[in-house]
Amino acid sequence: MIVRLMGDAQYRVDDGLRDELQQLDEQALEALEREDEEAMDGYLDRMWTLVKERGELLPAEDLHPSDALIPPSDLSLEETRKLFSEDGLIPDLPGR
Amino acid sequence: MAGLMSRASTVVRAKLSRLLDRAEDPGETLDYSYEKQLQLLQDVKRGVADVVTSKKRLQLQTGKLEQELVKLEGQARQALGAGREDLARQALERKSAVQQQLQGLDRQVQELEAQQERLIASERQLSAKIEAFRSQKEVIKAQYSAAEAQVRIGEAATGIGEQMADTGLAIQRARDKTEQMQARAAAVDELVASGTLEDFTSDQTQLDRELAQLSSSSQVDAELERMKAELGAGEQQKELEQ
């Protein structure tokens, strides 16, 4: 699958890595829900490291959409929460 | 329950599909999307320039404060040499306040540095994808029927749309950071102007004036001593001559 490290680039990851990422992702979400920013940042950092070390960087000109986006760890809890609401952190794309 | 990764992806896709749903003529959609991509590329370049400007402003302030540190250190020595421990203490207290300000500035410069790097990386990604999109767009327009084109456009547009959302977020975050720093710098300027805070960088502070007085009075003392000595010598000379 293709994952995007938000604010960085896209990477192709194999199934083994995908499973590891999903476990960390669940833990990150739990940390977000119990408002434990330090723990959440820790899980996100580990996800970033795994992807950078074992993922395959996609060339910048690749136009494939990603299957998953991994937020950066320097967002606050509030910002991370906003990331998932439609009128949240990600700006609207220009419409007509 | 979906984790963070898939939720973020869902939000971006929802935004994109709403955008694509509104499109009617594929060719027009492609050209319009391309135009928007170029606008965003300009935005990200402007974002980099803004961050660089803010960073320069902070670096300028850093330079001034560093000069101030050296000056205050010298003033403390001068005051101590003149036996004015009270003034020396004042100078050192101000020096420690300036040091704190400097540490704050250093952190901010580093933060801006990080924002700048991200924007540049984002610009590189976006720029490469726009170029790829531009050539695909011509192929799609030339070779496919309307129905086929619709599918291909969907693929290309989703890929580049995700990049646009990511770059948009990077621009937004850099802008927030820059604004926070400008607001803080302006607040400090205001405090200085209203006299609430001493202006560390103004040429003449109370301490400067007192130290200037001190050194001029010690100069006067020295001169007096010299004159007295001359006069004394003159008197002795006269006494000898008599």
C-alpha cells in the first residue's frame, strides 16, 4: 500500500510493515482519545521512522493517491483531532 | 474503528470527491485543476519567502541583543571598577533578561527554519506532480473518449489533489507560525514603546547615563588631582625659590 507522511512524501510499504503500522496507529488513536499527547507523538514518531527506514520512497512525479496518511508528531492534540473533521485542519481545495 | 491514518485519508478523499462531482466537462476540469495547481505553487513559493523574511527579522533582533550582552558585561565591569556595585548589579540583571530573550529568539528561529524546510520539500513534491499532471492531461484530452477520460481524470486528480491538500496544510501551518511570531514581536515593540519594558536596544538607558556620569565624574576627579598636583608642585617650587 501507499502511505503519505504528511508534509513529507509518499512511500510504498509491504504487508508486513502495513500490519505493524496499523498496530501503532490503533495505539496512537487510543492515546489521542485519552488525551495523552506524549504517547501519541511517540507512536507517530515510530510510524514515521518505520516508513522512512523500510518503505520505498515514491518518486515525486508519481500521481497515485495514498491509502493512508500519517500525521506529523508535532501537531497538538487539538490539531490532530481537527485533522479528522471535514472543516478542520486540512484547508478546502479550491472549488469553482 | 478506523485509526488516525485512514481517518486523515478519508477526510482528504471526501473533499476531493465533492470537488470532482461538480465537474461536468472533463477537458475543462483538467484545465481548471491545472490552473489551481499553479496558483498553489505560487502560494507555497510566497510562503517560503514570508518565512525567510520573518526569520531575517528575528536574526536581526538576535544580533542586536548579542551586542547588548557584550555591552552590559562591559558596563558591569566598569561599574564594579568604580566601586558601584549597585550599578553593576543592575547591568547584570539586565544582561540576564537579555539572555532569556535571546534563548526565546533562538527557539523561534529554529522553528521557522523547520517550517521553511517543509515548505521547500512540499514545493518540490507539488512541482513534480504538477508537471506529471500536465503531460497526463494532454494525453487524456487527446486519446480518450469522454467516459474513459472521466475515469482517468479521477485517478490523476485524486493523486494530485492529495498533494494539494498536503501542501495547503503546510502553507497554513507556516502562516500560523509566522503570524504568531509577528504578533509576539509587535507586542514586545508595544511594551517597549509604552515604557512597561525597558528597551534593551535603545542607545541610552538609565544605566548608560549613570555610567557616563560615573566615568565623567571620575575623569573630573582625575583632572582635579592632576591640577592639584601641578599646583602643589608649583607652590613647592615657589617655596624653594624664596
